[in-house]
Amino acid sequence: MSASTPRSLSFYLAIGLCQGLLLWWGLSLADSARWLASLACALITLGLVGGLGLQLLGSQGRDRRAVALLVGLSVLMAVISGWLYWQARPLEGKGSGDHQLLLSWSVGAQVLGYIAIAFILSWPTREQGRLRYEDLFRHAWNNVFILLLAQFLIGLFCLLLILWAGLFAMLGIDLFGKLFTSTGFMTISSLLVFAVGVRMGCESERVIGLLRGILLSLCRFLLPLSALIGVLFTLALPFTGLQAIWETGHSTAILLCLIFTNLLFINGVFQDGSETRGYPRVLRRLVEASVLCMVVLAVLAGYSTYLRIAQYGITP
């Protein structure tokens, strides 16, 4: 089933312009009253998440239920962002860990948005009330390359602006350098270019599919190595003990990183279930053993988090 066709360029530019103006307005309120700055943070999150979801939905944005789900996700993330900004002002008491709390949420919000938007994009093409795994797989991987393409376009755009400003600076004209480095120009132009990049990614389905195929081939090559690392690490635990893990201070992050890497490669090899090429029996058994080891590692990561909370409480 083909992906949704993108809407007109003006639709994407309108969303990008609204996002850019909203972000510019929010940045100008960073030193304002706490309630106003928190409200601005919530509205920025609402605009960014909702706008990106509408851009990725494309022609499927006319599906009311999908839009309702997107609105619910945007409001939820906006409320959390505003509440966290209210609790932890990043410009006050940097030593208290407030900036770490906001950084943690910014990373978590991207993960939450990435997962939820893949489900929302798959909602219009569900069958008998159930989401198709083929659609979830396609959207989850395609969104990565669409966003990377948009960010790459922003990078090229910024390099051209730097060249533009540098050329005229040699002539003693600093007007362009000041304009291009201003907050208003950078926020609005970057989100406009990002919107164009998203539309290019949605429109170039064959190119995105080609890039996805290359990455999935890399997953197929690297999965045995990742599985071997997980199995050997788990087998070494009875001989080394767990104390060395707790002493690192960031054991949960390391364990979850290994689990995430294995899951990523397994998903890249399994794909949508239609792939018939398999590994030799030895490698298949190794991958199956690594799946069992991931359960053990997840339990250890959870226990490590429990020890951290027991010692220090729920603090940054």
C-alpha cells in the first residue's frame, strides 16, 4: 500500500511559517514571567508536534480520527512541556539539575513523538479496526529518512547563507551577516526550509525506499555481532558479579542502549515479515539467545533504576 501523497507546497510552507513565528515569539519570552514562559513552551510544543504530524499525514490529514489522535498527542506533550518548564526554569539555578531535567524530557519527547506519530500515520489504513504492521514498519523507518532529509536541507541552506554573508563581508557590507544571524530570521527561515524538506521526503517515496533498503542491509550485517555482544555480556555476569555494573553510575543507560541496538537490528532484519532470506541455523540460534538475554538485561536496568531511586529519590 503506497504512502499518503503530500499536499501542496503552500500547505507545508503555511505550517512552517506558523511554527517559525510561534517559536520566535516563545524565544522572546524566555526572560518573562514564569507562567507566560511556561505557556509559550507549551504552545511551541503544540505547534511543532501538531504541525509535523499534519505534514507527515499529507493527504491523509482529512481523516478526522487520525487528526483527533494527533491533537491528543500534541496537547499531552504540550501540557508536560509547560509543566516541566514551570517546575524547572533553565535560566535559574543551573546547578540544581533543572537543565538536566529539561534535557531528559526533550530526548524523551522525541522518542514519544516518533513512536506515536508512526501509529497515527498508520491509523487511516487500518483493516477491520486493526493497524497493519506493514504500515507501522514503513512509517517508522520512512519518517527517519524524511526528517534526516529535512535537516540536511537546513544544513545546506545555512552553509549558503554563511557563504552569502562572508562574500559581502569582504566588501564591507555587514547587513546580510546581521540579518542571517538574527533570531527571527533563523527561526522562521529554518522551519520554512524544514517544511520544504519534509514535503520533498514525502514526495520522493522511491528515494526514501532506497535509503531504507540500504540501512536495512546494514542491520542484517550487524545483527549477529550485536547479538554476540549481548550473549557474551550476559554470560559473563555470573563470573564478574553485578557490583561492577552499579559502580559505573550510568548502568541503566548502557544496558538500555544495548537492548535498543539489538531491537533495532532485529526489526531491520525481520522488516514487515515478508522477507524470506534468513540466517544460517547457527546465527539464528545466536539471535534467539540474544532475545532471551535482552529480558535479563531489561530486568537489570529496571533494578538499577530502583537502586538509584532508593538512594536519591526521583531527582535529576
